[in-house]
Amino acid sequence: MNTIEEFVIKFAEQFESEDRESIKASTRYKDLEEWDSLTVLTIISMVNSTYNVELIGADVRGANTVEELYNLVVSRM
């Protein structure tokens, strides 16, 4: 399993214009300027291809921080 740090890096890579270095495990990703429905789909795709875990939009909406999303992914592995 990848670590939380690796997950944060992969998560941050899904953003084009955000300062990727500013995204941390504690980041409330819904507050990011670039956060939108397309980003949700990109995150879902990244999780599916990298971790072989299927998420739906409600899963992403239900978490608040990158760490909470990571914990959800880990719980489904």
C-alpha cells in the first residue's frame, strides 16, 4: 500500500494550476480554487487506476480532507 504522503502527491498531481506543494493531508480539498466536478472525476479515475478502488461522487463529497479520502480508499482495499 502506498503511504499517505504518496497519496497526497498523486492527489496533487490531478490539479493543473494549484500550487501542488501547498496540498497536504490536512487540506480541505473542496476549498481549493480549482476544485470542480471535472476534478472529482479525475480523482475518482486516479484512485481506480492506482489503487484498484472504485469511488463514486458521493464518496468524494463525503470526505473533507485529503487524509479522510485516503482513509476511505485504504478501508476499501
